[in-house]
Amino acid sequence: MGGITLKKGESLSSAIKSAKAKSEGQQESVAPDGLSLSVKDTDFLLKLIMESSFKGTELEQAYKVTKKLAEEHRRSVET
């Protein structure tokens, strides 16, 4: 899997599950307004997040997003 496609309003975890299903041979349609993230894209976003600072109220959400993004990046690099 070289990257994932996020459909408008779709969560990252849902997009990851769809990409995994697709890589296992299951059919999936890609929305024309979808967002595709390559390894370079996820790497760039992770670097930006690591260099950023967050308010205490945003810390939990920042952690969750970073964890999801790192997992997707790791999967993309391994394939």
C-alpha cells in the first residue's frame, strides 16, 4: 500500500481499514474528492507535529492524531 485515500468526512482509521481491505483483494471505490496521503506526506505531517506545541486542552487529541498518523506511516513504509 503506497498511501491511503481519505474521503470527505471519513476518519483516518476508517480509511486505513478500507486501504487494508483493498490491498487484500477486496474492491473499494475511491471518491473523486478523496485525499491521498503518500509516505512523503505522512512523514512531512509527522515532522510538523513533532516541531509543534499544543495547549493542554488539545494535547489528548494531538496524541491520538499523531499515533494514527504514525501507524499509517509505518504501514506505508513497510509495503
